Amino acid sequence: MRKTYNAQFAGIFAEAYAAYKKGDFGDAHAKLQAGLELKPNDGPSKTLIEVIEDFGMKAPEDWAGYRALTSK
């Protein structure tokens, strides 16, 4: 598993996720896109990008740093 570990990607993803939790969807989206250049098939990045785009690139007014999961 460590064979595919990319420290640069991990740093970018950590920054992107922090921006997402903070509600800075524009910054999170840009960082996630940059991360996909290093690891194009990263599922969590693709999922967060989809969520951000579904919200119209803007966190809801009542953003608590996460979204409720409504299905399995």
C-alpha cells in the first residue's frame, strides 16, 4: 500500500480537505483538481469535487464542515 504513497499528493489533499471543512469550496476545488494531476484515479478527490460542484461551488449558509450522508 505504501508503494503508491505520494507525499506531495497527500499534502495537497490535506490542504484541500481543510479548505472543504472550512467552507472554502473554491480553494478546495482548485487543490483537489491539482491533486488529480498527481493521482488521476483518486476516488475521494473525485467525490469531493462532485459534491462541491453539486453545491454550485459555494458552501451552504449553514455549513458545519461536513455534509449529511443520505444513502449507503
